[in-house]
Amino acid sequence: MKKIWIGIGIAVILALLSGCGGGGGGPGVTPPQAGDVARLFPLTQGQTLTYDGSETQHAYMKITGAFTLGLAKRKLQAGPLSLDIPLPKFSPLKRAETHTYESIRDETNTGTDINTIIGTHTGDPFPANITAAIEETHGQGNWNSHEVEKMDGSVVSDQTYSGNWEDWTRDFYTNENGEVKMWGWQEKVNSDWGPIQAYPEPWLLFKAGETSWKVAHIEEDVENAVFSADLMANLVAKETITVPAGTFTCYKVVYKYTNVKLETPPQNVQVTSWNLSSTITVWLALDKGIVKSENKTTLTASFKDLESGRTGSISMSSTSTSSLKQ
């Protein structure tokens, strides 16, 4: 399943001044000190954790304007949401013909992740004094999707797809002096590991003695637009939950994006309305780490293509859960 530490995606561009996030820690929550933080994110070589996960996604797009029905696949991202859905491939017409195109996609995804601390990495591309633990994740599972396309209300395509997936990733962590930081990541493509990608500044995933802290300042170039945002964390509760691996007393942390700014706007597109909600919630247990995570994202937006005059709307939703199996 998808990692919980993920980029914001196109939804944040649409939510130019979203302000989704904020809020302090939960009332009465006593934050753990440095000794317990070391136990919340254990980075012992050889430690292996297995997670079972599931994800459901829904995407809908409607565009009205002059175009033909040539179609091309394109990926849209919205926080935890990442979907390949058909978009109209517009082509010039001798005369304007107004049509309404709709695309609906529903997808389910199930699988298992096996996370193992395989060793450490020192030096390039991280600062020379940093020795980061390497967490390697091997994920595999299957997916099913149902896609429907309509033109002027009539179904022109109704397809069902299914398949298997597999991926390998590595994340690089330190857990020192009550601060858990992620320094970068690495991905395997085919049978070869790509270069280690370092973050401009490490992500502060947990901070001892605090109920609210800044994880990172993020800048990304997405769909020919550049945006920035702050990723904030709030320790909201301490509660007991049950997952397949057992019953655990956990610290509950909610991650949200705030202070979203559009540094460079998308070209020739006017966003006329939008609504975005996105949260990433994790439950952390002593001597285990993450025992459960939930990602929830919903997005609705309306837009206008300033060159062609076409108007459209998008709605997306994604819900995923991952629980410790053993």
C-alpha cells in the first residue's frame, strides 16, 4: 500500500489558500519524552513488521466544450490519492461543437507491506555526520477498477480491469535526542535501485515533549505549477486499539497541510471553486512503531480553460487503512 509520508499533489494547487489543518494537541495528552520516543520509532537492524492494507478510490470528471473524443491516460494526484483516469485529448475542429464528456472510475487495492530495518547509511547525499537507519519496504497485492466514459450522457466505454502490483522502497531515518527525522528515500525500478533522494531539510516526524510541531516546509512542481506548504503534526490522544497483531496503547498523531501558497500558478487555467479535506492519522505503540494508519482525502473543484473556454469539474475521494499483522 502507499506510504504514509507522501507528497501533496495537484489537490493542493487547487486549494490555493486552503488553510486545511491547524489545531493543537488533544486536551490532557501528555507527550512522551526522549526515552519513549526512541521506543515509538525503533530502528533496530533486523526488525521486521508486516502490514495488511486496503484502499478505495473514486474519481469523477466532467468537461464541457468543443473537442473530439480522442482519449489519453493521465495521472491526477490529490494528497494520498493517485489515480490514472482518462482525460479528453482535445484536437482542433473546423467548427465549434460543444459536448459534455464524463469519466468515472472506482478502484480497490489490497496488499501487504513487509518493512525491515536492513542496516545504516552514512554520508552522501546526507550530511557527513548523519548515520541513517534504512527501512526497506516490499509491497505486493492486487487491484481492481471499473471505468465508465460518457459523451453527452451516453455511455461510450464501460471497462473492468484487474491486476497485481509489487514495489520496493527504502526510507532513511534517524531517532536521536527525542527527534525522529526522515532524511530521504530510494525506489527500485525493475531490478535496480535508483539514487537516494534527499529532502532539502529532513522531515521531523515526531518531537519529544510536544503536542504540536512543524514536520517540514514543502515546495513542489506539480502539473506545471509550483506550490509551497507547511506539513504540521498534532498529538491528539493516547488510546488503546486492537489490530491483527494484538492490542496496543498508542499515541495518535494527525498530520495536515497548512499555509498553502501558490508560488507559480498553472498556465491558462482558472480555478473557480474548490473544496479539499485531507488527513493522515497514525497510531504509534512503544517498541513497535506504527501499528495502524489511515489516509482520507476528498476533493471537489471547478475550473475553466482560459484558452479554449472549456469548463469542467473534478471530484475525487480516497480512503486507505493499514494495520500491523505481525
